[in-house]
Amino acid sequence: MQRDDEELRGHGPLEGIRVIDMSHYAAGPVAAMVLGDLGADVIKVEHPSGEAGRSMGATFPEGWSTFFLAVSRNKRFTSIDYHTPEGQSLIRDLTRRADVFLENARPGAWDAYGLDAKSLQALNPGLIYASVSGFGSEGPMRDWLSMDLIAQAVGGIMGITGSEEGGPARVGGAIVDVVAGRLAAFGIVTALYDRVRTGRGQRVETSLFSTAVSMLSMREVEYQFTGENPRLTGTAHGQVTPAQAFVTKDGRRVILCCYSDPHFSRWTRAAGHEELLSDNRFASNDARRANREAVVAAVQTVMLERTEAEWTAILAGVVPYGPMLEFDQLWDHPQIDASELLVRFEMPDLGEIRTVGSPVSFSTFKPSARHIPAAVGADTATVLQELGLTPDEVAELEARGVVATGPGTDPISGTNGTDRLRPVSET
């Protein structure tokens, strides 16, 4: 359906919802960005030294972490020293007027600051208090630190990814961080809907560990009945043959997935090799699995007869098939634009920034970048004046180090690093 971008560029279905975002790194910021994309007023609260994501990675065009740029649109940036009683009081005042408080510290980390769920919901009974942690608020791993890589390992994803030759491997994208963030946003929106019915807020929680395990549902049921650890099969499917990467005549890799017997029959006809169907080793998926090496060798021989472009013309839409796109091919692919998957915005000194947008589209609303990533404290004065503080009062708080209205340095370390964030910031 063709849509008029100007007509759909409203603030979105969550317009009027205010989110206090105390998160950092990736999973929490993804959740906040999703809510911001949907129209929520996301007020990101950072220590004056800046949140840890601002210094992540090794790519810093004009001093901006590309990690941070990727997850920081549609937020307003405030800087409050939550270690100070006055800073804590300001955050509580913000939360009184908010709908959602989002954090991804270790469980219990905010208790000492009076910013835990019980304390804040006593001030605002309708508050949705959302937490994203490494392993959840209960259990023997509650206090462990985690990141996407740890969650992939401990959560079972890495154990079924890779090859027998190369061993276990991580999924190349930060799959757990991104999915955990989107699940947290889903939980928050669900709780907001429930509040419409009940009038009550609630606690919403997910973890990197539970997110990783949730991706294994089909493999878990398989394991129940086999009692065997899944083999590392590289690009190949563990239960379906042929379903893996094959090399074409021009040396390109494509993925062919014959998930059903009709798929395999259609492939043989499209490839011009229906004689394969007369071989009992190819008659069914059970037979193909039992003779996997012979089947894969035969299919690979056929796939070497044509180039990637030729196979695409023959197989696309006939069987589950797709070329293995390199990164430099993906972002220029017409399907990206057709799916409206990118959000672009202009950054001072950087020019156009391209970020991955929502994988969910709406017929009456098109997410856009209403706010771009900004410096630490860029919106502090505006947000605090919305609370009723005068410009002089904001200036006085800044003079005492309670808030910052621009990039600051950590008064302890003298840097813009994250030393003072560590007691609360690591998941």
C-alpha cells in the first residue's frame, strides 16, 4: 500500500506517554528508542559523565560512538547526578509525572538511591516500572554481569551455532540485546494497555538470559524427545535436508531450504533435474536426512550449473531461496527501501545518519526521527523548566554539580568515562 509520508508523520500511537529512561549500553536503549519511535516522550537521564554507551566500540566519527548513534534517536537528553539527594529528588519529581520508568541495572542497584520499583510506585501508583537485567531478579545468577555475548553463551544460542570444524560461534548481530529491548517495549506497551483496564501500574521485567532461552523453543522440544545435544551444522538445518548454503557457478553462496517434500520436488523441476526424484535416497525428508552427504553433494553439483543471478531468476518465489548478501549489498538492496526499514536524520558535523528503523509498519503512522542523538545534558534545562524550575534555579543546580546542561566530566576520575556508573549500570 502506497502511503503519503507527510500525512503519516504524526507523533504516533504513544503520544502523551512519558518515559523516564535510566538505561545504558544496548538492550535498554533499544527499548526506549522503540517507545520513542512510537511517539512516547522519552527523557533519557544520564550522569554528567555520560552513559557507558557513549564510549562503546572502536568507531567514533567526530567523537560519536556508532553504537550510541544506532540506538539513541527519539529521546531527550538530560543529565542529573543521581548520587546526590537533590538529583534523586529531581528524578522522583520527573517520575511522578511519568508513565514508565525504564532501567537496566543489576537487580537491587537502584534501592540505595530510592529509585526502586516499590519506592517510585508509592509516589505514582500508575507507573510502569520496567527492568532489563542480565539474568533476572531471582535465581543463582541474579548478580552476574552480562552482555549480549555472555547471554548468547549461557542462554544456549552459541551452543547450537557454528560448525563441527570451527566450534561454537556467536550470532554476528547483537541479537539478544536487540530482541530483549524490543520484548521490553512489548511488555511496557502491554502493561500500559492493562493500566487502561485496571488503573494500576505494574512491574515489567525481562532479561538477556530469558530472551536468549526464548529463542530456543523449537530446539527445546526436539531435545525432550532425542535427549541429544544438537550438532553444530554451520548453515545447515539440523532436521531438514537440503536446507543450507550452496555455491553457485560464479562462486556466490545462496541458501536453499527444501523444508517439505513438495519444496524438493519443485526445486528438481525448476532446476531441470527431475530424475533425482526416482532415487529412493531423495524420496522424503527422512530418506534425505539418512543420506545427507549424498543429497548435499548432488544438490551442490546441480547448483554449480548456474550463476547466482540465474538461480535467483529461476528459484525466487518457487521454493524458499535467497542469496547470501554481503553487508555492502544489503544496505543498497531495493527490498530495504520497499520495507521502509531505515530511518535517516542529519547530524551536525556528521551529515546523514542511517539507522535501522522499526520492523513493524503501521497503516496510519510512519515512525521518524523527531529527536536526534545529542550531547550529555542537551535537554536538561528544557525538561527541568517543564517541572517548574526557573532558569536561575537550573543554573544554580548546575553550579553545584547536581545537573549538567552540556557535556561534562566525571568529578571523580576527571574523564567522561563510566567509573562512577559501574555500581548501577552493568546488567
